[in-house]
Amino acid sequence: MKKKVAFVCVHNSCRSQMAEGWAKKMGSDVLEAYSAGTENYPEVKPLAVQVMEEAGVDMSGHYPKLLSDIPAEVDILITMGCNVECPYIPCQHREDWGLSDPSGGPIEDYRRTRDIIKEKVEDLVQRVKNNQI
């Protein structure tokens, strides 16, 4: 049985989208991945899509979603560290990754964020496989 994981931040336009992309690429055998934001936003940041494509993750079909667009209950809730006040979402495990937002910065910031998120998702997948979560 796969665990449902939701990656949440304010706009669902960058970090949470990257996390969903990595989780689907590296953890699809153990995770059912979703991402969402607490506020509307018009698009996924083009630089986020670009740096994920550089790493072999296709996010061309991704679009910003709200919490109401994903399952109401998840097993794992990950907030990206955007000081997001997450409404109570029922979950068995919750953690905040404390990631700074590369939005508005140079592409190198997006690449650095992408690589940090990859490491965190790899760790998350391993913990799920080891029944630590």
C-alpha cells in the first residue's frame, strides 16, 4: 500500500512542485505524491520547470493546485518552510523542510534548491521503505 504524501507551500509554483516531481520519479513504488498551495498562483515558475528538466524530471504538465485539489487526508504532510499556515490536514507524519524560496533569484538558486529537495525526497523514500514513517 503506497503512502499518500502532500508537499505544501504558499503558491505551489516552485519548491512543492519540485518535490512532487522528484517523489514521482524516485518513489513511485512507495509514494502517491501530491503538491498544493494555500493561495492561487497563475503558473509553475518557468525556471523551476527548466532546472527539473535539466535533471531529467518532466514537469511540463504541472500546474499550481490548491489544498482543495488534493486528497483531504494524507499519510505524510511536508511543508516547504514558507511560513505557510497549513490548515489542519489529517496525517500520520508531518515535517517542515525549511527551504528558502529561490523565486526571483538566479537560476543557480533554483538548481541548489532542486538538489536539496532531491536529497530530502531520497531520504523520505528510504524512510518509508524502511517503515520508519
